[in-house]
Amino acid sequence: MTTPSGGHAENKGANVENGGGRGGDERVPVGVVGTGGMGGMHAMCLHRKVAGAKVVAVSDVDAERAGKVAGDCGGAVVFGDAVEMIRDESVEAVVIASPDPTHAGLVLECLRIGKPVMCEKPLATSPGEALGIVEAEVDLGRRLVQVGFMRRYDPQHVDVKRTVDSGHIGRPVLFKGWHRNQRIPPGTDSEGVIVNSGIHDLDSARWMLGEEIEEVFVRGLNTSGSSGGELDLQLIQLSFSGNCLGIIEVNVDAGFGYEVGVEVVGERGTAYTAPPTGAIVRLQNSYAQNVETDWLERFETAYTVELQNWIESIYRGRPGGPDAWDGYASLVAAEACIASIRSGRPEAVATPERPALYAGEATGVAG
Amino acid sequence: MTTPSGGHAENKGANVENGGGRGGDERVPVGVVGTGGMGGMHAMCLHRKVAGAKVVAVSDVDAERAGKVAGDCGGAVVFGDAVEMIRDESVEAVVIASPDPTHAGLVLECLRIGKPVMCEKPLATSPGEALGIVEAEVDLGRRLVQVGFMRRYDPQHVDVKRTVDSGHIGRPVLFKGWHRNQRIPPGTDSEGVIVNSGIHDLDSARWMLGEEIEEVFVRGLNTSGSSGGELDLQLIQLSFSGNCLGIIEVNVDAGFGYEVGVEVVGERGTAYTAPPTGAIVRLQNSYAQNVETDWLERFETAYTVELQNWIESIYRGRPGGPDAWDGYASLVAAEACIASIRSGRPEAVATPERPALYAGEATGVAG
Amino acid sequence: MTTPSGGHAENKGANVENGGGRGGDERVPVGVVGTGGMGGMHAMCLHRKVAGAKVVAVSDVDAERAGKVAGDCGGAVVFGDAVEMIRDESVEAVVIASPDPTHAGLVLECLRIGKPVMCEKPLATSPGEALGIVEAEVDLGRRLVQVGFMRRYDPQHVDVKRTVDSGHIGRPVLFKGWHRNQRIPPGTDSEGVIVNSGIHDLDSARWMLGEEIEEVFVRGLNTSGSSGGELDLQLIQLSFSGNCLGIIEVNVDAGFGYEVGVEVVGERGTAYTAPPTGAIVRLQNSYAQNVETDWLERFETAYTVELQNWIESIYRGRPGGPDAWDGYASLVAAEACIASIRSGRPEAVATPERPALYAGEATGVAG
Amino acid sequence: MTTPSGGHAENKGANVENGGGRGGDERVPVGVVGTGGMGGMHAMCLHRKVAGAKVVAVSDVDAERAGKVAGDCGGAVVFGDAVEMIRDESVEAVVIASPDPTHAGLVLECLRIGKPVMCEKPLATSPGEALGIVEAEVDLGRRLVQVGFMRRYDPQHVDVKRTVDSGHIGRPVLFKGWHRNQRIPPGTDSEGVIVNSGIHDLDSARWMLGEEIEEVFVRGLNTSGSSGGELDLQLIQLSFSGNCLGIIEVNVDAGFGYEVGVEVVGERGTAYTAPPTGAIVRLQNSYAQNVETDWLERFETAYTVELQNWIESIYRGRPGGPDAWDGYASLVAAEACIASIRSGRPEAVATPERPALYAGEATGVAG
């Protein structure tokens, strides 16, 4: 039997349209920008766990670590310049995991030449920059950008979202999120806590409730005793369009490990992520499970599914997952949080109307 | 940068030796025997989630369902005859998921022509048949057979095994396993409960304790009220070499869902698989999580990692995971369980000496 | 052997001083004001589960239900007038469980004649009224008032408090409380939600952190769809003296049952109340535990220990547990919450200096 | 209102019949035999937590510790001779917590003079001795003996039992029990493990399933490495009348703490005791709860409810809880376990017909 009628192959046309010439069974050739912790992880994940992808190129200003990642991925070509790599005709899709300030420019380059791009959060360093990406995509008339809000692919988050969407708990009315890192990275200030860490939670809240944030109120503490006095523990209270509330604990110096969880309270019930799933160990008068030490460990599955789904969306020619609008809206909310830290008062979040391009699927359950 | 120094490519020699001519970056062409529930699942998993594999052929006596699976996998070739497919030069590695009585013969065919094979459990329908495979491999002088004891790749089981191996709980002295299916498949008799279901638990006990079973005592009940009176609930008490004990509940008509768990008690502590990991939902005076309905759902991740590791072991040229000896030893213990059901008494398990070929790694943590 | 050297008897002097003439082994004769749900429960608890107490009198305007409770308690005397009962010389200690507006006046009567009193929350209906009680006690120079914040006796809350006090999790920096009732009682308005329900959480936060509340910010929703539009879901953000934060969910129409929990985040770790403790039941693809339907069921043990400790404190002549100051300070914070609901802004909480009478033990772990 | 119509008083007649002359509101005067760990705990529990009891006498050969307990209980009289105390007319009900070999004789003395007695397990040191008590009670024609199987009063066990009795999980078909002590007491041999520890589990299994044990098979290990080689870990497989099975792990040198749990598997579902209920603490990459160190801590509530219900049963004149038959039947099963240890084979349990006196209530849910 030789009729290749299903799966990847059926979207061959879309692929031709996107990048040209690749057969239905061929792997998508991907270029990865940045080969540090996140970029290296994405590259290895594409190489070892994503069936339809092939890492053909990596770029980094650090040639040595780029070379190592390229080798580990079975011999990708190394570029010193990200734009050159993005433009290279061997590359059909791009993953961006370089430093934050480079994100917006590289994403715009991908849009300019019509290549699908999966960009790590934050999409940009300001709402204005992100709005530029949204406008470019709207002009293009199709979505090519996915933002790396990987929690949308975490099985435990997905299960909560499915429960919410099932209607069993009634209309969702309250989002509760907690986000704890073991140690604050050196040099992070109060605003960095929002833009680098809290932005995940702002997106998570928007996704879980399916509403935009309308007001934020932030109170914070310095718990590490550091001289900078940065607010490493922040409590962000949210009001949403559609008559919902939210509360987020961002705690980037929690000491005991890494932990992320959410609860969504509905009018009839509530749903939340389960406690740890590792082996239960009883030793020395204790009943214990391990807590992960960082996000790479905690969200290993989420990162894999994120990339699997992204590659599938390229085969299907139908973008999915968190999009440029999500990247933009989360930055608008983050900016309001920063304003609230400065003013000590609740601050309104001025999110414009969502363009029609981003209606529907994009905020639904991933995959 | 173009130095393909790492990952799959470094074992190119081994691959050439195993199957000839395939470059380091090429996917392993796999043929899948059987396209029913298990076979179809394995084929789709290889196609969508295993980076280094390519399903090039499937075989089944049912051409229609084979054709559907072939199409879903991007256009594999369909064979009506499994042996013909195994021998086809397009196929370099084989997955066997056809009915149990065919397993041993097809595995021997793979051994005869030197192709790596991942065979669903049970490896054979009798210890004698399985011993034939062990002897053939020993004659060959290298391991090509992996048996589908997927629990060894389940993150929760792996975490318990790691805890045991860490030494924290002291010498392991007691294995406790529970294995519950929603409904007994029609036509299953008391012996089939052992050979089809309990065999997983017998392997799990051997793996967790790192010891062979020396005595079994089985008591059972018919709880379904079926006219056949088959023992759908069996309680298997085990004694091991190395002074350990074990108890297994095999309950194939439990009614409420599918569930598998293990606990290993050590001299200083105990470790066990965690409760369900899905969203916690509070509704109508209840605090609840879903229980999976079958093994495909419960062990989805395990099946994926099993195949990823199998493909990696082919690239590396170093077999891993449960091997022919594990397939054989579990059948020897199963046979003793059946004898105990018949006699109503404890029965000795006569496992011969393990050949040197199977020393070491094979009973360690997978991956 | 006849040396009554321990336990109750050693505080005989204190008892004589408090009420006169009662021997060390005699039970404390208690009068209970109010024989509705709470009052009846307290009376029966004293009768059946508190070894050193004897319910000698009850009072209620409803003679019939008072008579029933009196009979169930082994034949207590029934009074129609609470003040008359409080003054009766047969009564040495008083429990107040009558409607909220009567609390302050009856407590003052107890203070006037020097009888220990356990008053249900709230201590009064306004901070001013409660301050009057505090001032009367300060004038008296000794503490006779205990307030019915029973969570301080709940084993799960006590275990969290002990963990905090142990120092293991470092300085406590964040309190998180959730408080869910199945249905809002008819006639409750937004302010009643604070004064009747949220007041427990305000006390709990003060107790857990050992600090006073300095600022509150409240956002709320009507989730029941009732015509009154009362805010049955309130999210209260707190700032504390001593550089701590807090967040409370008060959700009095949660639909699914009754639930109260707390988490205290410290600088090095976090501690929280465990999930339900009832039998785990697996049925129909579900893993479930029951959720209690109301506070009487959830806090049955806490109510018992509360009264046992209160009676013990009378024997010992050393008051313990939540005191008049706690009753007052919680009302001051509640008033600020109501102001925040009205203003839509954060509001400062103006708690005066704590009198020396209330230093120390009173805010420690009960019992 | 002065009509003492309810509660304790309504059974005044029964009390008069049992002991004579005590009014409905008076506390039951109790004598406690043995003032070691268990006896002292029972005495203090009666004194502080059981509303209707008064410890009037204690007896012990160790006058000093007896004197201390008597003092702590508010001045009980101390006896050096247990029989003298039992016969003393100031004592109306007896708790026996002296060494095991004294139990049967003291219980028979209570029966002889018609006083209710709560005897710690085991009821006797042999089935024959226990049968003598059963026969004496049958001759007397009424039940005066309760046996200290306190698990029947543990809230978590009671919740499992209620679930079983509700019928929701279908007919119970399998009992699973685990019982772990931190360290084996010096001088305990393999048989002592059964008679002192396992006897609780044998009673628990009988109670949960409502059936008698018909066959046992025991395998054991020495895990402590002690020179005596006693089997400190025993795995007891059970077959019951009524077509049920059971498995018990008795592990008296588990090292990590004290733990008791049960699961009852029914034809449609399963129910089991919940994990620890103490505060969850996250520290140093761990999610942990404390495990109790001994039975006094783990079963504190159960011991209290046991005595509260025992005193209530005296007021009511209707015995409840585990009775002499339960004490006897558990010893018969224990004897068979010992025989199985010796023979290495399954052994039949020859329990005679249950006398009519013990029909019904006694094996139901306590309280």
C-alpha cells in the first residue's frame, strides 16, 4: 500500500507556499538563534524529540558554544550572525532564544521574509515594540509568530484549562497563580521580575480566563536582604474584562526550589494543578516528594510538546498556540504592573481592541 | 560550522555494522508488524514523536487497517506477510505488535538476519519458546531484542527505581504492586490474566528489586460473576533470591478505571508511585482527579520514551532496556503462578543461571 | 494514694479567686447564651467532650429550643434572659453564641461581675464597641474574654503555625488564605461578608504572621447572580507591619462545599494546610475525597479543643487563646476592608498600640 | 427548664442495674489497671477528654508511677493490687492496661462481679484463654467486655469502613493493610510480632470485610540484622469466608516512623485511608509532611473516641465496639499465622461458630 494520504503530507501545499519545494515526508529544516541554556535546550529537543524537524543551522556570537550545540544536533551549520542565518535558504523555520533586546528585530526579519518563528518570551522589551510586530503580521495577513509561553503545553496546566473549558466548574471568576524561583538572578531589578518572570503568569491568567486584564495592583517586598532592595516577592492583584479577578504571587527568591501552579475558581467549583508527581519517599519521619530546581526540569514535557505542536502547525499550515497578540497584551499588562509598583496604586491596563487576525483558536487549549 | 561530532552520528560505525550504509543523520527505517491498537499506537508514536525514526513499512493480515496506519505515518509500504516485511531491505529495525502466538517466531527471524527488534510482551507463549530466543541471542553473541515492558520508562516508576538505586531507603526488602483494569477482556481465563497482565508486574518486581523470583503463591477470586469463573482478581505472593518478598494484586475487572502503582519498601524507608497527576477538581462536595481508563492513556509517555530510547540504542549500537532474558524470566515466573493456581500451594520458580550476555545494564534504569 | 498534686487541682486558688468555693476536682459550671446552631453545638460539646465542664444553664428567647438543648445536656436550667443567667450564682463561666448585636453588651456584663467568657466572633459589631471591651478589661487588669476564632485550635492550622514558629521556613513574608462557603446566607450584603466570614481570615492572617494589618485593598464580584448584587467573592490584599503581605479569598457562594485553608510563605520555604483527610475513594474513573459541607463539620475538632482549652485556662487561672484585642483588631481591619470596597482604593488600617495586658502568649499557638 | 430528659440520663436504669445508685448526671467512676505508657495515657484521657468519666482509682505494682498518674488525674486512690481495686465499691468500670499475661484473669474478675471492662489487646495470651472469657460472657448472658482495638475509632479507618458499608464500591473482595513501627522492641520474637502488632491488622481485616479468616500464609524476613533473626517484616496472605482475600504487611522495624493504613477493594471501586494530614512544608527541594513516630501520636484521636464511646455505652447500658469474640477470633487467626511461620505453608484457621450474643452491632462501625 503506497497512498500517503494522511498526517503531515496532506498539507504539502501549505508548506510549498510557506517555503517552497519540500516534500510531505521531509523534516522541516529549522534554524535556532542563540545557543545558551534555552537555545541549546530547544535545539536538542528538536533534534531528539520532535519527529518532523531537523536542526540545520544555529547562530550565536559565541562560536564555541554554538559549535558544540551544532555538533550535538548531528552537524548543523553555525552562523555568527542571526539575520544571515534567518535569511539563509536552508532554513525554513526559526527559533529565537537570544537575549531579550534582540527578539523584536529578529521576529520582524522573519515576518519580512515569511518564515514561521517561535520566539522565546518576552516577544519584545516594550509594548510599543511588540505592537510593531502585531501590526506587521496584520499587514502580512497571516500569523507566523508563536511566543514561548510554554505553560500552555504543560499537561497539568492543560488539564486545568480543559476543565475550565468543559464548563463543569461554571463561569471562571478567579485566577490564582503562584510562581516561585529558587534564587533571583544577579542584576534583576523589580521591573525585571515582572518582565522576565511575571509575564508568564500574566499570560497564564489571560489564557485560563479567556479575558484581558483591565487593572493591576502590585505590592512587593525584598526578602533576599540584597542591597539593591529589588522586590523579589510581588503580589499582583488583577481585574479582568468580563467580571473576573486574579491574584499572582511572583516569588523569585523562594529558596526551596522551583514551583508553578494555578487555580481557576468558577461559579460552581474550582480546578487546580496537582501537587508534585514524583515518587513519594518515606524516610526519617517524613513523607516527601522532590521539588524541581528550575523551569527546564519542571517544564521539560511542556517544552517538547510546544515544539512538536509548532512543527505540526507548520506542516498543517495553520498557526496555533500563543501568538503575537498574546506577546503584546502580556507586555501591556506588565507595563501597568511596573506603573503600579511606582505609584503604589491600582493602575488601569489600556489594551486596545484585538485585531480580527487573532480571533479564536489562538487562545484556546494548545494542541 | 560543519563538524558533526556528537549525538547520533558518532555511532555511525555501529549502524553500518548493524544494517549497513545508513548515514549518521538519516532516520532509522522501521517496519511495524501488526496495526491493531498497540501496533497502530507504536507506528504513530514513531512517526510523530521519535526524532530519529521513520516508519517505512507496516504489515498486517488486515490490509485495510494496515493501509490506514501506513497513510497516517506519511506513506509507509504495506505488507501482508510479516516475515517478508522483516526481510525487506528497506527495513532496518522491527517493532512486533501482532498476536502473542506469533511473537517468538518473528523475533527469531529478526535474530536470524541481524535486525534490532522491539517485541511487545509476552516475548513468547511459553518459557521454552522464550528460552529458544535467549539461546539464539547467546549464539549470536549480541543483544538485538528488547521486550515491551514499558513501565520501565514510565517517569513515576523510574523515579521509584532511582530512589531504590540511590540507596536512601536502604536495601530493598519488599515489592508491592497493584494493577487494575476496568474490565476483563472477553475470553480471558485465569492463566491469561497471568500471562497477559500479571507478567508486567512480575517483570516490574524483578526490575525494582534486582532479584529473581524463587517462589510464588497465588490466591484468586472471580469478582465479575461471569459464568467462566475465571480468577479476575489474583493476589500473588513472592519470595526472591537475595532475601526479599513481594506481593502483587492483579485485578483485571476493577470497574473504576485503569491503575498501576508500585511501592518498594527498604530497610530504612519506602518509596512509591504518586497518586494521579491530573487537575484537582472540586465540585459537589468532592475533591477529585480523573483516573485513566486504559494503559494507552496511563502510559502514553512511557511508550514514547520506550521507542525514543530504543531508536537511540540503535544509533548508539548499544542495546538497553528489558531484554530477552527479562522476557524469559518473567515467563518462568508466570508458569509457576499458573502452577500455584492449580495446586493451591506455594510453588518454586526454577530460573536457570543468567547468561553473561545479559549481565549488568539490562536491569538498570532505562535511559 | 490521695495526693491531688497535678492537673486542674493545682490552680484551685485561681478558681477560688475567680468564682469562689469550688474544689479542684469539681467541674466548672457553665452557662450558654443562645441555643441555635452554634450555641447548641457548644453546649453539647461541653456536655459530651469537655471533661472539666458542666452545662448548668442555658438562655434563649426561644424557650422551646432552649429546653431541648438543656435536656440534651443532662438537665441544665433554662433562662429566658441572658443577663439574668450570666448573673446567676450557679454560673461560673459563660459562652456567648447569641446574635451578633448582643455580643458586646453581654461580654461587658461578664467583665462587670468577673466571670470568664468565651464569645463567638465577631466580638462586637463595630471597632468602637470592641474597643470598649478592651478598655474595660484593661481597667479590670486581667483578661477574662476569649473570642471564638476556632481556627487557632484546628490541628491543621496549628501545624502550619508551629512550622512558622519553628523558624524552619525563615521569616514569614506572605499569608495566603482561602475561605469558601457553599451558599451565601439570604440577606447577607457585601459588608456582612467581611464581618461574618472574612473576619476569621483577618484574624488568621494576624495570628499566622504575628503582625498587625496596615493596609487593605478589596476587589469583589457578585457570582450568584442575585438581585442584590452583593460581592460574594472578595479578594483582599493586605500589607502588614513588619514588612509582610497577605491575600485572602473570601468566597461565600462557592457552590461545591466548605473549605478553609492557609499558606504561609517564608523567606526559605512555605507551609500550608493539607488537602482533605477523609477516605480516598476510586469509583467511575475518579479518585475522590469528600469535601465538608459546613464549618461545624470541618471544624468539629477545633471547636472541641477550643472549649477544652478554655476550661483548662479557667482551672489554671491563666487566660489563653484569641483575646479581646484580637477581637478588636480584626474589627478594625474589617472596617478598613469595607472602606476599600466603597472607595475602590487601598485603605490604611489604623490599629492603635496594643495594651500591655495583651502582650505575649495570647497570639501564640493555642494550647 | 429542669427536665433532664436526654443524653446520659435516659439510661439511668441501666446504670443502676450495672453498678447501682449513680444518678444520671454523675460521672462514671473508673479504675485503671496499669499505669505504664498505655495505662497512663488512658487515665489522662479519661480525666481530661471524656466528659462523663472520673478516674477514681488506679492500680500498679509500681507505687511511684501509679501515684504520679493518680495525682495527675485529680487525686485518684492508688491500689497495689489490681483485683482489690476491681472489687472496690468505689469503682464501677475498669480499664485494663497491665502486662498481657494478666489480661484474661482480670477480665474474668470483672465478669464475675458484673463490671464493664475495657481491656487492651490482646484479650489473652492464647485462643483457649480468650475462649474462656467468651464462654463466661455467654453464661452471663450480657456483654461487659470491650477490647482495645482502637483503629475502629480512628476517623480515617471509620471513613473507609463507612464507604465499604455504603455499598458504593460494591461487595468488598480484598483487604490490604500495612503496619509499620519504627523499631522492634528488644526481646520481641517472630511470634510476638504477630501477637502484639499483627493482631491489630487481623482484627482490622475482619472488621473491614465483616468476615472471618479461613486461611493464612506467612512469609517473613529479618531486616534489622539482629542476632536473634526474628522476622520483623512479615507478609500475611489471608483467605476469608465469603470469598474475600487479604494481605497484611507487618513491618516492625521500618525505620522511618509509624504508619498504619488500610485499603478495601470492592467489586466496583476501592477505598483507602488518606496520606498524612499534617502541614505540607516545602523546604530544600522537598515537598514534605511529618510521619508520626508512634501509635500514641498517630491514634491520639482514636484512643479518645474509644473511651468516650465506651463511657457512653455504659450510660446507655448497650455495649458496643470490638468485643470478647473479636478478641478471641483475632487470637485464633494469630495462632494460625504462627503455625504458618513454622510450617512454611498455608494454614487453615479453625474459628468456631460465633455465639448469638455477639451477633450484629459489634462488628459494625464504632460510635
